[in-house]
Amino acid sequence: MKYLAQINIMPLKALLDPQGKAVLNSAKKTGFDNITNIRIGKHIDVEIDADSKELAVEKIDQLCQKILINPIIESYEFTIHQL
């Protein structure tokens, strides 16, 4: 079966997000005074063939941990949908 994993990677909440801070400063300068915080991350879509959803979850979790994130500065979450 084919599955689509939608992965969101974000900087850890305890860490400064310079890109988010720069966008927040620009937003405030252009009149968006009610915005209090912006954090910027990555979204990745991965198509995977697996015999079951459980196996797809396991493989995507390994992909995230081994390749896609730096666990010192990033966290991740994902959802998997059958195509």
C-alpha cells in the first residue's frame, strides 16, 4: 500500500528562532500589532510503500530521527494517510 506522510519539523520551544523573530519584527512594523510570536519550521511530504500503516509509521519515524531532524535543536510530528 502507498501512504503519504506529512511531517512538520519545528525548532525546540526553548531555543531562539531568529528567522521567526525577523518575520515577527517585520509583521509588527507593517501594522500586525496583535501578533505576539512567530516560529518558522519545515513541512515535508513523503510518499512511502509499506505493507501496513504501522510499518509506514515506523519507517517515517526512523527517517525523521536519522536524517530529517537535528534532535538537539528540532522536534517533529507527522501524520500518515493511505493514498
